Amino acid sequence: MKKLRMVFLNADGKKVTFNQTNCHQELTGEVVKGFMDGVAALKLISKDGILQYELPQSADYVETIVTELF
């Protein structure tokens, strides 16, 4: 299963990752960028007084392959 990884910059300019595991597997870049812009515009989430998810940077699908050993 693929998960959607979205990377933002916080108010301090540090990378913050938002992962979504249960999402459509064929979202377009335009749709994801629009979502990320909406999240950034809300300015709802902060940690230790630092606004998180302030500036969208990138998004990609990450697929993990598990190889069972025993």
C-alpha cells in the first residue's frame, strides 16, 4: 500500500512531514497541492508556539515493500 507523504516548512523554516495512509492512490499533483495550500491557510496547528504546516514544499507517494523472513 502506498502512503501519501506531504512535506511543509514550519514557521522556523524546518521541514515537517504529514503522512496519510488511507488515501486515493491516484491523486494528481494539482489536487494534493490544493489540499496542502488549504492546510497552510488554516494556520491551526502549532507546536511549542511555532506554527506547523506553514509552507507546502513537496508531496510524493511512498510504497513500503515488506519481505518476510520467517
